[in-house]
Amino acid sequence: MEIYENILETLGNTPLVKLGRFFSGPATLAAKVESFNPGGSVKDRIGISLIEAGEANGQLKPGGTIVEPTSGNTGVGLAMAANLKGYKLICVAPDKIPKEKVALLEAMGATVVSCPTNVAAEDPRSYYKVSERIRDEQGAYLPYQYYNPANPEAHYRTTGPEIWRQTDGKVTHYVVGVGTGGTISGTAKYLKEQNPNVQVIGVDTVGSVYKYYFEHRELPPEDQIHQYLIDGIGEDFLPTCVWWDYIDGIVTIDDKTAYRATMELARRESIFTGSSGGAAAAGARQVAQGLGADGLVVTLLPDSGERYLSKLNKQWLTEKGLLDGDGV
């Protein structure tokens, strides 16, 4: 009989799908579709790893409470593992995350605390600082995906080897959004250990710090750091899970380009992802356009657009000025 012991055993081995309608150049562009994970996103890969790291170092005791700042997907990954292991979970989220994610987290048994998006990371009202306060007040375990090496290490063990195997070692470029840094860093480390010539390109948002930091090795002026509409990537600070030694370049994608690419993927490839996936695909297409037939560009679509339907609809996109006359 082929019966899994629990749902976490179905993690990983997500499909790699060619985006031949989204990009028709001589190079090959393919996407790792992470919505095939049991919790619907790439963050399922790190949920169990973050929890096991807390167990191993003694910060998480049986029956304990976990608190994590999250835009939603990491919260779901943590909730899956926490439920199976008997932990309580508090997710502290920015108020810009779609209501679908809040409802999903609550359905999974998590308590959701909403915090203002338009405050600096060091502001006591930010979802980072509120998470720290809850940790201190309740004695909770704070995995802190932005700083916990268990985050990139999960991708070193799973995402990187999967891409290498699925491409028969022929991947030439890995282009992916940069949020906490875990997905790009752990995967990049593995791929470059197999072939140092693999180029790793991060996709950043306009208003985030990553591209400027990559070019200048310092944070940008404050007037260049601002809010954006893309969910799940970009930051206004530097997580230690971004392993810069494995990153060869950063491309910036603006809100309109990301959302148009999101809808284009849905209509041309029948792959419905979120705006961070659209940004990653748009950045990967830019990279692929400069390559010949031997180029094999792999990107990663972190989750499903179903988690963003309150945003990925004509009314919201029109209100935000993200649609042109053709409705795309």
C-alpha cells in the first residue's frame, strides 16, 4: 500500500514546467510550480525545518507556542507542522496581506495578529517587533525565518537537488524572487556546488533594498525605500538569510510588470500564481531574452493566485492602475 504517514511526507518534488507561451525565444524558460506542495506554497518546505530547529536547540518545548512574522505562506507551513506536533501558533502579519490568507491561517488553527504595513521594521508597531514582544511576553518560540539558517538549509536539501535532477544538470540560470532570502540562497548554494557557472539572479521590487545593496553594499537612502503592491518579496532591511556570495545579480520588477505577468501566466500557460510569482517570471523572461538555445532558465512560482483573488481581479487591478486597455 502507498499510504503516507502524514501530509508533510508529500512535500517537495514539485513539477518543473516549460513556459513556452510566456517566452518564445531560443532559450528555455521553465518554472518550478510550488503550489503543488500540500500547503500550497514554497514555504511548506521551511515550516517543519524551522520547528525542528527550535526543538533541537531547546527553544521549543512540548505543547509550546510558536510566533512568527509572516505574509501568510510561512504561517501555513508552520501551521501544518505545528498541528501535527501539538504546538500553538501565532502569526503576526502585515495588514496588506489578502483576506484569503488570513482566513486560511485561521482555518488551520493559527491566531492572526494584524499590524500596519506602512511603518519601519524597527517601529514597535511593525509585525517584526510585535512578534518579538509576543515572544518575550509569552515565552514563545520565534523561528524568525529572516535570520534562521534552517530556512535556506531546507532549500539546500530539497529545492536545489530537485532542480538539478529535473534539468539533468543543464540549468544555466536560476532566477527567483528575494523575500526572506531562503529560497534563493539555499538553492543557489547547492546549484553552484554542482556547477559554479550557474548564474543566480534575484528578483527585487521597486521600493525594496536588495538591488541597491547588491550594487553599493549599503542600504539605499530612505527616500528610495517605500511601499509596493507585490506580495511576498522585497524588504526594507537586510535578512541574514540572504547569502550574497551565491548571488550574481539582481533585477528589479515594478508592480505593473509583475501583475501583468501574473495574469499573462494565467491566460497563456494556465498557471495561476501570485504577484511574486509574476515578478519572478517577468525577471526570468528578461534574463532569458539575452540567451541562446543552450540557455536553460529556471524560475520559481511560490504559490497559487487563489490566495490573492481579492486582489487578482479586474476591479482591484483597475483601481490600482495595473491594467491597460487590453484588460491585461
